[in-house]
Amino acid sequence: MSTREIVTLQIGHYANFVGTHWWNIQVYKLESTLVYNNLRQLTGPKEINHDVLFREGQTLHGEVTYTPRLIAVDLKGSLNALRREGILYESRQGGRKKSETEDAVFGRKLYNLDNNVSVWSDFLRVHLHPKSLHIVDDFIHKNEDQTWDMFQLRFHMLLDWCDGLGYGASLLQYLEGEMHKQGSDDIWGHLETFPHLSYKGELDYHTSGIMAACLDTLSLPYRREGFATQLADITASFNNLGRKVAAVYSSLPFPLTPQGTFVESLMSHKDHPPWYSLTPHVGTCLDPYMQSCVVRGVPDHKITRSQPTPDIPRILTGCSSLAEVLHLYLSETYPQSLNAGCTMRDACKVVSPYPHVFSSNVTSSGYICDTDRPSYQGVESVPVMTSLQSNDSVYNLTSSLHNEASRFNIKKHHHYLEAGLEEDEYRETLDNVSTLGQCYKTDTSIS
């Protein structure tokens, strides 16, 4: 039994879109682990400790189940055909229908669900525990006439439970912000620089899939089997000198070519880091205070070449592992930063119902090719590189948040005051955001 169990909170419809992709990705890993138990010699060592995110149970028939340690909250109308109590513990239970089939000639069948997904439950592959779903029946999904104050009151029971874990106050503040934000365009306009993605920014189904693949990768250090880093240690490292916000960067997919190597791809970036920002208002930074970097899905034969070339330093050609290459790259490129690196063997699985967000020159194995992949073929797995950073560019995010919130006249919105939020308390929160931003402001220019 693991001692690192984590309860996942998914609050709101978009969070549940991201979470659905997240759990679908976990299911592929869990299924591969079950294969590993039976075919150990074929699949290699187990990489992920699934007890961190999943709990083991039994159905009424004594069948072993693995369900997410999850509390998901959404509004009425967000489930479609999914029943909030699930089907795991019914007296009669049918088998799971396979979501994809194999063709003897062309391989995995290609699905396009862009026009079929309206809510996150439309593409959920994992069974949930009956107590995981919490639906607020007083509010209806996509009804903009509803106010925040009643929703806030309905949440107090959940918050009381969260307060026992120390999360209640921060969760309530987050929820209030989420209920009134204007959508996710501010984030996804930021993704135009990703060179190998071709996604539809207006579809939550697409953008949440990108976010989930990146979150799955950057969270691997505290979910890996064996020598895992404690999540508390990671957060403590980033919570330094008053800094409480981190920025997410990713290379999805990491640009490996069929004939190239990981080292050659790293060196080709020269003056630009090998990743792009997923955090609104935050640009790339050449000198972060702290970063946790993860690389996954690079085969051993594609790490480096045995002989040095004019573009590849000799020290990198002598590396015997991906972890050694990553350590050298981070220490040489970011000598003033506190760097942590993690490498994983398996690529990120992106088969159906994951959306088609990759450019046509990305092969089914996630490599970047000069020609387009066949129209009947989708991308099945991709190598990924992520960096979770504390850097001075985060100041741009806190500054933008403070400027927008300062324009909000709370006196004109009486329902906030009636729900218990006082004007002095609101002003104090603004001051706290401003103070937080100063922790990231330096004399150097911010990109």
C-alpha cells in the first residue's frame, strides 16, 4: 500500500474536461501495468505507482476495481448519459465496451469525436466511485442567469471537509474566480507558438486534452514507482521567498525525427528553450529560480550518437542514459537555477478518445516527419518534455490579474456583499496579489 495517496479535486466543467483526459491517460497506464503483471518480460519494469491516484475496491460480485481518488463537482446537465452513482456497484453489471478496435492491415481504427463531444462525460473511459461525483442540482450547465452566492452556500459542506485538509479557504477563493472568468481564450491564444499542434481553440475537448497531457507528464516525479519525489517536497521547493505561483512549459510533442536524436533536437533550439509556455501572460525565461523538468518517451537508441559531430558537444555523446543527458543539459544551460530532472521510458498515450490536435507531419509514434501521415492513421503516442518553473516572468501574470481585478467595482455587485464578502476584505486580497507579484519582480527585463 502506498503512503503517497493523493485526492484529486475537479471543480467546474472545464476542470472536468481536463480531468477526463487525465483519467483516460491513467487508464492506459493502468491497463499496461496489468499486462506487465502477466507478461513481465515483454513490457519492461513498472514505471508508475497507480496507488497514488487510484483506490482498490470490490464490486458486489467480488471483482477487484480500481477507481480514481477523486471528487468532481459540476452543474446539472453536465453528465448526459453518465449516471452520477456509476454502475460499478450495481447487482448486475455489464462488461465495458471497447472504445477502439484494431484492423489487421491499418492498425488502430481512427475516430474523430469533435462533433460528438458536448460535455466531458461523453468521452470518459474510467469507472468512478459512486461518491466521486457531486452535482449541484440548483444550477444548470450553461445557464448564465444564475448567481454565485447560492452556489457558494451549496459548497460549504464540501469546504468544511476540505478545511480538515487545509484547503477550504483557497478553494473557495479559486471557485469565486472561476465562476466569473470570461473563458479560456486568454490561455489558448497563447498556444499559437506550439509548432506541431493543430487544434481547435474553441473546443474544450481539444484544449483540455493538451493541458491534460502536459499535467500528466509534469506530475510524473511524484507518481513514479520506486524513487519518487514527495509532492510536499516539490511544493516546498517552489514556495520560497514568498513565491507561490509556478509556470508550466511544455514541448508537445518533443520534436524527435525518425533519424534524429534527443541531443540533436536539444542543440537545434540554440537561443530558445525547447518548450513553450502554457501559462497565460508568462513568456519564456532563460534564468528561472527553480525548475522541475520531465522527459518521457525517448527510446534508448535515440538519446545521442556514439560519435561527436560539429554541432554536438563531445560531453553529450559520452552520456550513457537519458537522465545523464538531461542533467548535463540543465546544469550547463541553467547554471544559476535550482534544477530537478526526471526521465521516464514510456511515451504519453494519445489514442481515442484523445482528440486529433497534432499536425499532419506528426507520425503515429509521435515523431516529426517530412511527409504527412496517412489520412486513415492517427497519433497513438508522443514523447513529451515539460518544465515547471518559478521565474520572474510570473510577475506578468500577477500584474495582469491585479490590474483586471482592480477595475472591478464591488459596490455595484451587491450579491457579493450579501454573500458575506466585505469591501475591505476584497481590497486586502488585491494588496496580497500585488505583494505576491513583487516577489517575482527583478531588475532584469521580463520576457
